[in-house]
Amino acid sequence: MPTPPHRPFVGRREEISRLRDLFAAAERGDGGVLVLRGEPGIGKSALLEHAAQLAASTFRTIRGSGAEFERELPFAGLHQLCVPLLTRLDELSPLHRGVLQVAFGLEAGRPDPPRVGLAVLELFAVAARERPLLCVVDDAHWLDDASTRALVFLARRVAAEPIALVFTARDHDPAPRLDELPGLKVAGLSDADARSLLAAERTVTLDQRVRDHVLAEARGNPLALRELPKAGGFAPPTPSPVMKRIQRSFQTRLAELPAPARSLLVLASADPTGDPRLLWAAAQRLGIDDQGASRAAEASELVEFGSRVRFCHPLARSATYWAATLDQRHAVHRALADATDPDTAPDRRAWHRAQASSGTDEDVADDLESAATRALARGGVGAAAAFLERAAVLTRDPGRRTERTLAAVRAALDAGATDAATELLNSVDTEALDDRRHATVDVLRGKIALVEGGGEAENGPMSILRAAQRLAPQDPETSRSYFVAALETALAVGRASGVMGRVIQAARSAPSASRPPDLLDGLVLLDAGRYSEGVPALHRILAGDEGDWTRTPGLATVLAAELWDHDVHTNITEWLVRTGRDTGSPITTRLGLSQVAMAAVLTGDFGRAMEAIAEEEAIADALGDVPQMYPRVQLAAMRGRSADASDLFTEAVRQGTGQLVANVHLATAVLNNGLGDYTAAMDAAGRATGAGDLFLAGAALPELVEAAMRCGEETVAGSALDSLLERTGPVDTTWARGVVAGTRALVTGAEDDHREAVRLLERSPCVPGLARSHLRYGEWLRREGRRRDAREQLRTAHRLLAGIGMEAFAQRAANELRATGEVAVSRSERPSAHLTMQEIHVARHVAAGATSKEVAARLFLSPRTIDAHLRNIFGKLGITSRRQLRDMADFAR
């Protein structure tokens, strides 16, 4: 084969300097990432190759690239990148070894996406033990979504490893996750460098006028500088978009080749793997003389045949593929399908068969449906959507075509591709559907509306409600499940919009259940104010180990608040965490961890709350998602740090609707009651209770009573107390009765109520509630002139509040003590006060005896990063060993 001419590397001083800095840091063990962004042909790939040459003497380099035709195959890009390292699989922990084997299709199973990134991190770290590792990925904008998520996860966690990652990506291409990483814009060459590169291209002779025109039109784009002279001749070319002219240049060179070479190039352009064995096997099926054809193809400099088939530029591949006729494309895909092993690569074979088909073909459609099932089993919802969409097109039977289209919509929606889901759904002829399929369309439209948010969000619950009403006459059970789903989605939208009221009103007409009351019955009873019936019904449902509530666990956690029952909430929370981890469902696990944090806030274990929040945030980060705000908002309110809480509340309101905004109102009331700003507290508590009678109102009513009484608004306080008494009348827990007694004491001023609140809450897990009861009792005693008695209550309140970390309420207790003539015993600041949530999580696990590797697996970090966190923790705490950490009370379990 002829050797391609040497291409000079000119300019790029800033880019090379950044790359050298990245490599130097990685050699020191401070890994990092750089994304080179720019327009097509700007020289990103050449810069990537130069980077690999710069690092060759020190780093081991592994390479990968995105492929336009493989964007839908989960983990295809990551697998390609990791192939040279798979011989090290046996050196990984059994869990991570299994995760990668499943993700890469080496074993059956469903991959855990967050764990894939962590497993790759361990694989890279193992490979980097001998020498630093450089990972280069060209055309990263064409990576499949699963690979992109894993690599972004990896890039965020190599700071403590001798690993450097360099990606290239086009400007304005749909790869938003890459935008989260450090990047560098690759611009055009300077005029001097452009002239130097043009002068070095000796394959075409240019006169001065043409040279000046090429320089002006290319704007420093190296590919344009090389290709425009070939496309323009000796006279100034007529103006046209540069990239289109470059593509035409590639197509001109293609047209000049002998027919066998052209056929070989079209075949190569249709195969995204670049596997030469597959290429030659398919060429043989097409009767192409591979020796003569390959020599002529390489002589054109459009392609290289080596251990991998590589086009000189992605535009050359695209130009070659689309220059072929439809019949030619069908033929090459058919040959590639025949040459692809159905056992080792069934999905690629199905894809090629689909591309080779015209009209309908049930056999190919069945193949694609099987490929979609396999893709879903590997977490590839985007691939499943693409396979199912194509399967629907090839399906002859109208009913089956509709089912496959709806399945494609569900997969596209799960993949976050709402535009694609909408377009697919709009292709369904609803006039020809029966009620069941029409209901499915309604539900899918509702889910799309919720995902799109904004003004469309309110349409979500109403669309699902239409599905429930449509099925009510013929399928009562499914209809009732849709009513519950509509209520759950209405909860996300919020009562302020009026949607919740409309859904509940409609739910009253739901078909009767053929069994004891379910969640829907309980919700309708509560909304009607029939607490004496609704609360016991919900308690029977939610107190069981499993039941209807497991189908809508998010709704169950909210309804548990109506029961004021810590044991019921714990039962639901433990089920969520256990089920999430057993099934590998990150959504369920995150919901469970959020509820662990909420429970810990209510019981005063702020360290446990921070630990759960940190773990949930780690999973969210691994998924490229935003963390749950609910527990963070409630924790901030209870800690009472005004500046920190204010920023967090603002961000939560910006992000959320419905229940989250109501949570912020409740949190604002708690915060301001602690700070003594009772006017602001009353306003916020009024907003929280005014959002509706269900869910958060029960927790907000005591805050409203306290704030209103401090503001002299006794009528408001009395009305709120009546509402609280009505809601909690059927509840028989020490927590609820203690809260009611303490709230009633604020209105009645009866000492017996204060004492009853303290007595009951001492027997409940709600330590913050107990501390606040002591505080209110002490405040009442001081105002009654009983200073000595007041001091006893206020000392207890201050001790409990400061011990928990409720700083605003503790300061309020200290101020009250000062008013009695006694200065509060100052408690030295907790050692953990200056640790981040992640550092608290690390410290608590290490104090419990966990190894760095075990903590790393929990927080989706590398063990070296955990060790780096430990060094920071030791420095902040003034200690030097894990043993000293275990001896600190702050981290005791």
C-alpha cells in the first residue's frame, strides 16, 4: 500500500501549551480532561494525533472515536476505547468486572449506568499503575449516549489519578454533556500559518489570485486549505459554502476512481465499526477485487486500510455514502448484514438488514424488535427507540405497527428525546385506535407534557386523566391506576395551577374498587376533609410491607406525612433503598436516599442526613442529572444558616414547580421562626398551607400557629390550630399528639399543654420537636415571670438544639436565657461544621471502619480521591489518623 504523504503540523501554540500542561499534571497524579471544540476541518483530529505523539514517550495511549451510525448502540464507543485494556479485567473488583462484562455484551444482564463509569475508572486506574494513561477520543459528539455519560463521569473523577483525557467535538453538535467539561475552542490558523500550510501542499500549483482567494475563503481552516485548491482549479472559484465545496471535492475524487474502488469505498462508508475483516468479507460477497480496489482507494487519500479502516475525514465518509445511489446503499448494507455474525453482533446485523430493506419486511422488523429488547436489557433506551421506529416502518400489519410505534415513543421518552417522541406519537392515527390504545396515547402525551415543563406541564395530568376516564367503563382496575398516576403527576405540577383540584374532583367519579380501600380512596377522602376515614385507610395501606403503594412510591412517601408515623415512613424508606439497590434502579435508590435524609432531618441526625444527601448527589452526578432538592432545602432550614439557606431556596424555586415550591415555603417558615422573623415566617407558612389541604399543610400548620401568635394574629393562629386538630384527630402517635399539644399551648397558654408536649415528644423520635417544645415552654415561663423554671427549660432547649446543629433556634434559646439573667453555656463549634456533605459522608463511613475502596464504591469516586478527601478532613479536624476519626463523637453511628 502507498504511504500517505506527510502532513506538516503548523501553528497551534496555545493548544499545544494547554495539552502539555494537562500531561504534566497527569504525570504528577493530578488527572484531567480537555475537550477540543471547533468546526469541521479546523484541525481537531490533527491536534489530537499531535497530542498522542507529544505524550508517546511517557504515556500509554488508548484511542476511540464516535461513529455517526453507532450513536444508538449503547456503550459501543466505550467498548471500542476499552478493548486494549480488557486483558486487565481480572484485576478489577468482582463487582466492576461484572458491570463491564454486562455493559460490553460479554455477559447477559442489565448494566447499572452509574456503576459503568466507576468500573471504567477502576480499569483505567489499574492500567495507569505502570505508566500514565492518555485516552483520546475523536468525534466525541458522535458517541452513543451511554458512552458519553460514562466518559463524562470518568472525566470528573480522574483528578487524583495519572490519567489524561482529550476529546474532540464539533461546535453546535448535540453533545451537551461534553459542555460540562473543561474545553478549548480550536480556531482557524493565523494568516501566516495558513500561508505556510498552503505552501507545503505541493500537489496543486496555484497562481497568486487563486491562492489569495483560497486563503480568504478558508479562513484558516486546514481542511479547506488542502481541499479548496483541488476543488477550484487555477481560476477563482465561484463562491459557495466551504464545507459543501469540500464534500464535492471528495465526491469528485471518488468519481475518478475505478468502479471496484468506488464500490469498496461505499461499502467502507456504510460500516461504522471500521473492522477490516468485516469489510473484506462483505467485499467478497459483492465480488470486489479487494487487492486492486484497495490500492486504488488508498491512492486517492480518501481512506486508509490498516488495523482499522479510517477515512481521511468524517466529511469524506459522509460524502462517499450519500454519493451512492439508493440501490448501491441497499446492496452494501445487505452484504454487511450477511457478513456480520448473528451470534456476536446481532444488533448490527439487524441494523444493516433494516438499511437494506425497502417497503415492508416482517422478518427484518422482528429482528429489529429483538434488537430493541436486547438494547433495553443493556440500558440502551435510545437504541431501542431507533430500532422500534424502524421496525414500525417495516411492519405490514396496522395494529402491530401501532404497537411498535407506541413502544418506540416510550423508549424515546425514557431516553429524554421528547422531540422524537412527539414526532412519533403524532404519526399515530388516533381515529383508528380502540379505547385501550387511545388511552396509551393519552398517557404518553401526558408524560411528554410533564417532561417538556413550562406551560405544557399542566397538560400532563389532564391528559393522563383523560386516559383514566376513557378506560373507566371497560377496565376499572387500569382506569383507577391511571387516576392515581394523574394525581401523582398533578402533585408535581402543584395546586397553585388548579390542576390538582380538577384531577381530584374527577377522581371522585373513578370506578369503585373491587377490594378494600386503596390509595385513590384515601386521597379522595382526605381531600374531602374526611380525615377520620381517610387516615385509617391510608395507615392500613402504607403500614403493610408491600402493597398498592409500591407502584407509586413517590406518592406513598408524601402521603406518609399525613400519618405522623415515623415507623410507617421508615418502612417505606427501607423498601425504597433495598429495592433500588437490589434492582439497580437509580431512580428508586435516589428517592429512597432522599427519604432517608428527610427522616434524619426530622429526627435531628444531621450527619446522617448529609451522608444520604451526598450519596444521592453522587448518583445524580453519575447520571448527569440534578440532585433532589427536597432534603437539602429542609436541612438548610433546620440548620438555620440564613445566607446558605437563602441561596438554596432561590435555586430550588428556579428549578421546581408544585411540591418543591411548597417545600421551600415550609422551609422558609421554619428558618424564619428560628431566626425570630415571625412576619416572614407567617407569610411563608401561609403560602405552604394555602397551596392546599393535602401533604405539606400538616407540617406547615404548627409553623403558622407559632408565627401568627408571635405577630399577634390570634385569629389566624386559632384557625390554623383548628385545621391541625381536624387533620390529626384520627392519628394516634406520640409524635402527632406531642406536636398538637405544643401547638395548642401557643394558643391557650396552658402550662399543662406545654408539659404534655414535652412528655410526649420525649417518647418520640422527633428530637428537634422536643427541643423546640422545651424552648417554647421556657419562653412562656419567662413571660410568666418564673425565671428559675424558665432557665431549666431553656438550658435543656439550648443543649439539645446546639447538639443537633439547629443554630438559629439555639441562638434564640441563648437570647431567652440571657433575658433571664443567665448566659448560655457556649458550646465549642462541632468539629464537623466546616466539612462539606461529601466529606461528612466519607468521615462517617471511615469512622465506622470502611476502607477507602468501600467508600469510593458508595460515592462513585476512586479510592485515591477518597484518600485525598481524607487528607482534607484530617487537616480540617486537626487529626492525623483514621483511629482518631473513629473516636470523634460527631461521626459515631
